[in-house]
Amino acid sequence: MDKEIIIKPNFVFKDYFKANLFLALNKPYYYIMLPTILFFLCFDLFYISQGSKKIIELLYFPDVVFILLPLIILLSVYKLTKTRLSNVKLKENIFIKFNTEYLEDVGDSFNMKYFWKDIFKILEKKEWFLIYIDKKCAKVIRKADLNDNQYNELKELFDSLNIKKSLK
């Protein structure tokens, strides 16, 4: 595959919020923290239903933290997404170019290349591709931005790369 695939991205808040939420909750400590929170909340609800604990006791510090932590996580991801999408450079005429050697972001005032040999992994989800620049940072490519046969061409390109990938 010697040709370039050029995508004109649209920065839709809803899609980027879901992608950022996926990236935030995909951290190992959330796999421990969220079930623990659910366990303690179920534990509290059990004691309330048995009558040995009153609902007002949910306002004590540990219970408040367990109740508010998921809300805090959602609000922080919301704020992060709002901040990232309010970047002035995203208002420029931006294109993402793919070829066999690199992925390139081209805007009016910037040009960034990510060589495939430096990419950590590629993950395909229902609505987007996540191209991990490193273990913690991923570039989101919305499938809704792909036109005609670009989805098949991108999958063919990703399959040809020697990178850890999880494609559907």
C-alpha cells in the first residue's frame, strides 16, 4: 500500500467525551477502585434495608466519598474533554494523513508526525480507532470521519504494520 489516506477530522464533543471516558476508566486502578466502591455501597444499602443503619449515616465521610467519586471522575473527564476541544488549533483546517511509514497531523500552523515504529498499539472500538502514542496517551480517529472505502484501507494499513493491535 503506497498511497496516502487523508481524513478530515470533526471534533464532536460527545464522541471525544466517550473516548476520553474509556481511556480514563481503562486504567488498572479503576478495575480495583470501582468494584470496591460498588461493594461498599451495596454493603451500606444492605444495612439500611435491615434497619441497622439509617440513610442519614450515608452522609458520613467514607460513604460520601464512595457516592461522589464516580461523579468526580465523570466531571473531571468532562472538563478535560471541554478543555482539549477548546484548543484554538482545532479550529484550523486539519487533516490526518496515513501512509506506511507514519501518521501525520497537518494543520495551518502545525505539522506533527508519529512514526509507526514509535506507536505503542492500535485499538479498534465500535465508534473509533485509538492509536496509542505511548502507554497513556491515545489519538482518537472517529469512524464517522471516514468516507467511502477509507475504513477498509485503514484496516489494511493497520494489519500490515508490525504493531500490537486489536482490530475487529
